[in-house]
Amino acid sequence: MEEIKKKENFITEIIDKDLAEGRYAKVHTRFPPEPNGYLHIGHAKSICLNFGLAEQYGGKCNLRFDDTNPAKEEEEYVESIKEDIKWLGFDWEDRLYYASDYFDILYDYAVKLIKKGKAYVDSLSYEEIKELRGTPTRPGKESPYRNRSVEENLKLFEKMKNGEFKEGECVLRAKIDMSSPNLNLRDPIMYRIKHVPHHRTGNKWCIYPMYDWAHGQSDSIEGITHSICTLEFENHRPLYNWFLEQLEIHHPRQIEFARLNLSYTVMSKRKLLELVEGGYVDGWDDPRMPTISGLRRRGFTPESIRNFADRIGVAKRDTMIDVALLEFSLREDLNKKAQRAMAVLNPLKITLINYPEGKTEELEAVNNPEDPSMGRRKVPFGRELFIERTDFMEDPPKKFFRLKPGGEVRLRYAYIIKCEEVVKDSEGNVVELKCTYDPETKSGSGSTRKVKGTIHWVSANHAFEAEVHLYDRLFTVEDPLADKERDFKEFINPNSLVKLKGCKLEPFLKNAKAGDRFQFERLGYFCVDSKYFKKGKLVFNRTATLRDTWAKIAKKQNL
Ligand code: ATP
Ligand code: MG
């Protein structure tokens, strides 16, 4: 991994102060995903932040699955989450935990609170509890069961654990303050009954802890020092602190930061699941998805995602980040790394009428002008070639410097050619160009003759055919959730995937493997699709075009 840069932001300020004042001796963070979906780019930001801070301070970062809700969680998600974190380049070493590992301790902690008179079993229904809770402007009312004796509460809580109640018959609540202006402190529910087996604890439990009850105590058990979460938990912080104070156990500090929102996509796992289950996309790893697995399949590098996370930094207020910034980070990385190749997506045949039939030349091409150590390769050249259809215009505007009737253009790494004749089919479509080449103009031969345009090509006899998938934004609007009247799925971009068949590729690409990345000259960055590769089919995904609008965006967003 690259050198650890010292980052400074409002979180490091808090940490520096905590260390200086001796509140904590070291830094220990955690990433706590709920295994109810695949990770997305927002999670990537949180991963980079938590693991990054641990690295920066020579501390540790745990991976903890927040698996307190038995109904929604699946093993498939656990595995994908682990794979994604590793792929991003982070390592939890031997610190892989599950909140469900702590169910016994949490139960004992709850008993401790009951004994202190700080928790009680409430026999109201969920509806009644909700009704009595009040609103931000109306104080709550105490439950008639609030003053049950410690003995009775202990007995009832044990019965809850032993499965002697039906779901919804009773809950365990913290006894705090029903008139608190903070609704989270109005006797929050700690445990509810769910007669549902759990992916790890099986049928052992039928009471499951609520997030607020499980989270802080899990942090404490693991010796976490800084529990970093997103802004919606700011109002939960007093409750987070209350539990730890009442239990008198190790007390981590909760710090909130703004969640990442990205333009032209949705980020909530529930919404992403809707896209998957409704068949709007080809699974969680569809290359148009903002999931880490989708970005990986699309061709993103872990470095580009980490650089993106660094670049956007951490904020205390919610913002919308332009997806173009993510693409900028990608181009910056791939420009240094990607092997160049020539590929023709919409082929138009050309024949060089003065080039000997049957002759083949091997021309030299540079693998990566940014990195001479990547060397050169031989590209076969012959009498029949393919060029991009859009590189020829029969009736071009003035500043068109590519091929036109009677016009000249340079073929990259090869010769200057001239268009002598346009061949059309009976419907008037251009099907072939007959050209001549100038043998004196071979690239690298010292020829001084110059023309304005250079285009890419492949040799017709050597090229191989493959499918290329072009992607565009999944949604047509910046914020698909902004319109409260309409379902976000109505804004799906119908042209977000275009499949091009019969593309002509430079021969060496035949041997490309799943995940290999290339720059197709003048066209963009492409990557071998891993899902199709497994099925024995070579499909190249366009990761990004070469176009770079970053300068404009940087100005707009003041970055
Ligand atoms: P979602 O709302 O997308 O389903 P979540 O918050 O429910 O996400 P969790 O699995 O609970 O997902 O999140 C794990 C960690 O990732 C949490 O610490 C959460 O704060 C953080 N996280 C989730 N979404 C984002 C985001 N968009 N930006 C930054 N951090 C995020
Ligand atoms: Mg969550």
C-alpha cells in the first residue's frame, strides 16, 4: 500500500485531542455493515475512513457484522462484504466479529440495567407504545407498566428469553425520560420478540436487541475508541452515551459525518435491492450499479475508489458529489496503468488498392505512453482494414480532419492514406472505402509529411470479433429520489446499456482475462466482464470514456 499521508479534518482534530488529553491511549475503529445487501460506494467511503484512520494513527480497525435483525440477513451478503473490503485493499486481520457474538453479554447487560431500575418489561402493543411516545412538540406519556418491580421485570424478561410470549406481546425498554425533547430518550425499546431463526445463532434466541442497544455495547466490548457513523445518528448519541454510563463500561466516542450522496444514482440498499429484484439490472454487480462489486465489474480500480474517498474528504453537512469526480479519479489511475490497444466498435471496411495482396506487416505500437517500462507490441497491418464508421464522412463540415472523399488521414502507427472511392450498397449505404496508402509515410521512418487527423484501425484479416457494452448513467436525473410524487424507477435511463456486437479488436486482446483493463485508443477505458468470462464469452465493458469534464466540475464544486 502507498505511503500513509497525514490527513487532517474535523475527525482527526477530535482524535488528536482525545490522545493528547489521555482519554484514549490508541485509536481503534470499526466498520459495522448490516449484512442485508451489497456494499456501495457510500460504504466504501466509510471503509476508507475507518481503516484509513486506524492506519494513520497506527491503530486497528475491526470488521463487525451488525446482524441483530434475523429476518433480513443472508450469508451471501456476508461473503460479498468481506470480498469487497479486501478488494478495496483493507485488512481486518483476525478481528472479524458479529454483533450476534455478543447476544449473551448483551442479555447480561440488560439484566444489570433491570436490577438498577433502569429497564422494564412493557406489555403495551407496538401501536400503544408509539401513541404514548408523543411527538417532537408533544411530550410522551409513561406506560402503565413502567413501574413494575425489579423482581417482576427480571421474571418477565427471562420469560421473554425463554419464548413464553408471542411476538409483540411485550418488549424490554430503557427507563429514561418520557418528556425528553429527544425522542430517542423516551424509554427506547431495547429488545423485541421475534420467533425467527438467526443465520448464526439458529434458534437459540427469540429476543433480539435493537440497533441502539446493540451498537454502542458492541463498540465497548471490542474496545473501540472512536465509533464513526453517519449524521442520522447524531440524535442517538445521547442514548449511546446513556447506556454506556449506566453500565459503567469502556466508553467509546461516537462521531458523526455526512453520508456520501452521488449524483445520478441511488444509494440505499433497499432501493438497490428493488432494482435487483425487479430485474432492472443484471444483479447487484451490474456494471451500472453504485455497488463496489458493480464498480469492480465495470473496471474501476481499488486505488481510484480510495483516491476518490480521500478527495471528497469528510464533511459535517450532507452534500451531493458529482459522479464525474469518481470518473476523474478512475481516469487518472487508468491513464497510468492501462495497456493501450486499438479496437473498432462500429467497423467500416477499407481496402488499400495499392497495397500488395497477401502481404502483412508488423508495425510497432506503444503499450503505454505514460509508462515506457510497459514496452511496445507488434500490430499486424494489411491490405484490408477496419476503421470507425464515425471517422469517415461523405459530406463533412469544414473542420472535419478525419477521412472524407479525396481526403487524407494518418492511420495510427502506420501510413497516411487517401480515400479514392466510396462504395455503396443498393440502398445508398456506405459499405467500403477504396483508398491508397503512401509507402513513404510509415510511422517512425522519419517521414516528414503531415496531415491533420490520425485515426485508429485494425487489420481485417487479423482482428477478432467481440461484444462491447457501453454504459451510461443509470438514471436520467441527478437525484432520482427528489420527486416525491414519482417512483425513482421511473427515472431509469433506457439507454444506460448499449450492447455492440461484431466489434473488431486488435488480435492480442483475444487472450485477455476477466478483469483485465485496457485503454482502447480514442474510445475510452475498457475491462473484460468477469461474469460473461465465466460463461466462456469475451465481453468488454466500457468503464469510462476519455472525455474529461473534471476541470469544470472542480470549479463548480470548489474542490
Ligand atoms: P443504506 O442506507 O445504504 O442501506 P446503511 O447505513 O443502512 O446504508 P449499514 O450496513 O448499516 O448501511 O452501514 C455500514 C456503515 O456504512 C455505517 O457505519 C454507515 O454509517 C456507513 N454508510 C452507509 N451508507 C453510507 C454513505 N452513503 N456514506 C458514508 N457512509 C455510509
Ligand atoms: Mg443500516
